[in-house]
Amino acid sequence: MIDVKGTVTSAGSRYIATHSKPATADAECLKIARQRNVWFVGKTNLGELGLGISGANNFFGTPLNPVRPKLRLVPGGSSSGSAVAVASGMADVAFGTDTAGSIRVPAACCGVVGLKTTFGLISTKGVVPISSYALDTVGPIAKDIPHLIEGMDLLQEGFAGHYRKVAATMPSGRALRVGRLYIPGTDPVVDQAVDNALAAAGFRVVRLNEQFAKEWDQANKDGTKVAAASGWLTDGWYLDKSGINGITKAAIRLGKLNFNNGFEEALARRAGWQKTLRKTFESVDLIATPTLLGLPPSISFMGRSAILELRVLRIQNTVAVNFAGNPAIAMPIPANFPRAPLSSLQLIAPPRHEAELLRAGQIVESKVWETPLGQWSKAQ
């Protein structure tokens, strides 16, 4: 999705890979990395046009999730290749795009850390758009918080220095007020894992009320509608192109249906949701939820399917953040799942508070794996 000079920006599509010329310039978000002579290992795969949530790709091949390989867990999408590249040790940092969860979902599936940045903070010039007017963001994925800080420093000049100043004022989690949001339908193992992680970090946890939960649910629905409709607005002209996957075309058609049924009303509710979050952040510093409501499903040998996309969509818990434009991090935490003993914590912050968000994440990371459950998860 991100232009690299001299390389075709395929967006995971056979049609685009076949019919497009190489990019004539790098995307704006690569400027700092180029200036610092960072070693670009390669480009990463993703779900076609960034419209899938499973991360599967039947043309280029689906990136293999290294978490319990025999289980063939979905890598998560759309930035599946970025998460797998980091999780398998091919790269220290990867960049991805996040319109409705496309950094955090693969990070959660692959047991790594991913940051969805504040909308508008990082330039998307030279990035294949889905919803450039409302939802699209660029962010880093890494194996741990220190590497994620390095990745963010390659996207925003001076970030590492700013982070050090924030970290100096936040030596522990005791002063942080964290609003805990419980989502109906979450696997109890996931909820327990999130609660354990927050307790290990020493945060002052405040349970958010049912009214906020209802507004979160509405924001998820509205954000999903806007994201789907944006896919139609941006990619509708691909419908008559041979070489575009049938499931991708179905997603585009669904986007058209969403555009014609409630799109403007959903978009109009965005300001109200942003106001709700601003008010909530007057009483808490962060909001904590699961990134995924359950264990990622396994992918069949048939590859991408509509059923697979729906199964991942049912456990996705990320879209409300994109709808507001706030930054959020997804990070692995130990969980008592015998098949794959990890889950993912999502922490959300006010706009442009990425440094504070990553500091909180580092506190969690430094504590949670030293708990008995964390030690057990490592042993698995």
C-alpha cells in the first residue's frame, strides 16, 4: 500500500501488479527512514486492496502466522505481511496502514505490537487510499515496545526524544487512570487476560459505564459502515476488472450498499463520538479493551473465503478508534488459552498522545510476562 520508488505498489492485487508501473517516488512517510539510511528488507503482503480483515491473499499467498504454525491461525489483516515479517524475525520494524484495525488486528493475531497513530499525524501521501478523508493512518509494527518507539521515530521526527521526556515523568503505572471497557460477547479468557495485565501494570482501573459501552458499540457500527462505503468510493471502478478477487469485489459491492443506506447519517455521528471520548479522557488517562474478542480462527487450506472474513470480523474490536481518530496500541498479553496462550490488549489515548500511550505499553510489557501466567505462556 506504501509507495517505494522503483517498485510497483500492488496493494496485494494481481490486477494492479500486472497493469501498473513502478512508483516514481517514495511515499512521504518513508522520508525519515531514507534520510537515516535504514535497511529496507522488502515490501510486505496484505489482503487485496486493504479490504480484508483476515490477511489472506489467494494470489500472492497468505503470510504464515508463526504463532503455533500447526494451528494455521489467520495472520490478521489487512497488514498481514507486516506483522508476520516482524513476528518471524525478518525485520525489526514494519510499517502498515490502519483504516479500521489493519495494524492492530494482525499485531494481535501474530503476537506483536502495533500502533495506530492519530488521524492526520503521519502523512498518507503516496499511500494507496481507502478513506483518506476520515480513517486512513500509517503506523509501525514491532516485536516489542522499544522497537515500536524506534519505528515511530522513523515516522515522526523527534519522537524518541519526546518519548524519553514522557517516560521520565511516568516511572510506574500507579499514577495512570485507566478506563476499562467490557465488550459483550468477549471470551472470558480474554477478559481475564486484560484484567490481569492491567493489574500487573499497577494502573488505577475504573470501569466505564454501560452508556459508554453503548456509544462504543454504535461507533463500531458507524465506523464499519464508513470504512465499507469508503472502499466503494475509492475502489468501485475495479468491479469490472478481471483479476480482482471475487471476495474483494463482494466487499466493494457491500460498500456500495452501505453508502446508499445510512452512510451520511453514520458520518454525521462522528463528531458526537469524538466529544464523548474527549469527555471520558477528562476522568481517565487511557481506555483499555481487548483488541480481539477471542482467539484468532484457523485458516483452511482453501485460503481466503467470505466465511473466514466474517469469522475475524466478529471478534474485531478496533473500528471505534478509527472512527474517532485517536491513537491506539495493540500488544500481546498472556492468556489461558491451551491452544495458543496469548491474547492482545488495546490501549487508547487522546489524540497526539502516542508517547504517553507507548510508555503505558512499556510498563505493561515490563510487568505482565513476569507473572505466573506470563511465565506459563512463555513456556508454552
